[in-house]
Amino acid sequence: MNQSHNCPVCHTLHHIENSSIYWVACHSCNHLLQYNHRNLQDAGPIPPMPDNQFRFKIGQTGNIRGRWFQVIGHIYYLDYDKDDGDFTHHWDEWVIQFNDKSMGYLVDERGELILFAQRGNFTREIPDLTATQEGDSLHIEGYQVLVEEVGQTTITTFAGQLPHHSRPSQILNFIDCSVRNYMVGIEWYDNQYMLHYGIEIDRNEFMVDSGV
Ligand SMILES: [Zn+2]
């Protein structure tokens, strides 16, 4: 699986990194492209990635808990900030793929790294999430979890490639929960629910290779 396709807008060649890829960002022309396993289709413009110093780069490789990984996507989120009354609180998530082509998400949570497994769906009853508040306890997939944060976020832009996910600018509701040492995140919009499980990565369980 290493298919290459041209951007339909500017003809830049993109190598599709994983059979789960759904969105490709072409930052030669700043267009969002949808991958349908035959070609790339233009899905309209996306904002350029801000010119910041980020923790990881696309293409960077490393090792988490003994598993080789490569960074293939970088999602730039803005959360709704109650004080500002707008989507202004920035955070980053990196899409990574391991040797066996399974994928994960690395979240930089104020310097701490959390590794989330590839997103899944609910298989059991979805609790009523609309009235949920911080400090509540929820039953998720048979586990009782503690609600730590409730909010709204949106993907402002991304670089590289993403598996199926909400499109940029879609407002996502989220609830972050914990159960023992694990994090459970729920994101939803309309009737689309995404569930993901995370674990904190200690500094000595993680290294990146130098040079990209
Ligand atoms: Zn392009």
C-alpha cells in the first residue's frame, strides 16, 4: 500500500500512507482533498498551517514503548474558550502509524504525551451526553468513567493525512473522561460519535529519531 495520486487542483503528487486515509491536505495549494481509494477529489480550500514551531514534523519517526512509528498527520485544533467567547484555545494532535500499519493519535497535553488508539465506535448504548457535566460519572462500554472536561472544539486545519474524521471547521462536542490510568474521549456532531482510548506515555517510553 503506497499509492500516489496527484492533487486535482495543483497536481502535486501525494503518497497515500495508509489504506485508512480519508483526508489529505495539499498545502501546495491549501486545498482539502478526499481520498476515495481511486483518486483524490477537491473538497475546497483549507487554511494554511500556522507557521509555528511544533513538537513533531510530518515524516518524523520514533519509538513508543518499543514500537516504531511515523508521523503522517498533524491536526490543529481550537477549543471554545469561555473567557474569550470564541474558539481560541489551541492544541495539537499527531496522526501516527506503526510498523504493522495500525494507527494512533499522539496528543500533547501541556507537555505530557497521551497516546490514543485509533478511533472506534460505540458498541453499547450511548449515554445521554448533552446534560453531562464535569465531575459526573458515565457508563461507557461497560466501564464507569469520571468526566473531567466537557467542551467544544474544531479542526482549524491539518497537515499530512487523516483517517476518517470530521471535516475542518465542523464543530465537535467532546467529553474527556478518566478511568484509573486511562483516558476515554468522546467526540460527536450530529449523530456521529467517535470514541477513543488513551494512555499517558512516560518520557522514557518515547523517543524520536533525529533528522527529518
Ligand atoms: Zn494542491
